[in-house]
Amino acid sequence: SESKDTKFFWDGVKAHELRIQKRSDGSLQHPPVPAIWKDAKEEVQPSDYLVASGKGSVFSFVVHHAPKVPGRTLPFVIALVELEEGVRMLGELRNVNPATVEVGMPVRATYIDFPANDVGPAWTLYAWEPAA
């Protein structure tokens, strides 16, 4: 969920970018953590994150068979992806036969835009798909 410390990340997803937090020593951090090295009143600047390529490979994965999940067709794959930049991110691996997924498989980020409706505002989610 979005907080002051993760807003830059979710704003990036909405813009179809994976924004990875950059610590004061230049190393990358994901998921984002509170930037305790900055004044709490400072806004997150583009220099505080790196826009990742969105390319990576499956580091680990699980095929979810049960229980049912609202809005999802079983089975589906949740993958821990190691990005080219070195950080790992968890997300659904879509548009793939679960039986063909393997560690090391090249993947890329994809974005799913959900329109506003009676329940809430428009929002965007990132996921993975096999790299073409």
C-alpha cells in the first residue's frame, strides 16, 4: 500500500516505470524504506531513485493452485524476479503456461491499468511477462 515513503514507487508504476530507491551511498533498495538520511519534510526527488529497465530473470517462483483468489484464474504464477539492476521484486508472472516457468527465465515488467469505478479511483499494478 502507498505511504509517503513509497509514493514515488507507485507514482512510477502509474507512469509505467519501475522506480528503485537509491540510498545515500548510491546502492539500490527495494522495497523502499523510510529515507532516514533525508529531512522528513523533503519530497522524494528523481535523484533519489533509479528508473529500472524492467528486464530481469526469474530468481524463484511458486505456482498457486489453491485456494481460489477473487479475480484470478487458477493456477497462476508468483515470481521473485531479479532485475538487471540487482534488486529483486515479487509479482505475478502473466501470459505464461505455469508448467514452462523455470529459474533463470528472462522476463520483463508489464503494467495493468484498472479504470476508476464505483468502488474506487483508477490505479495501476505491475506484473511480469516472458521477455520476447
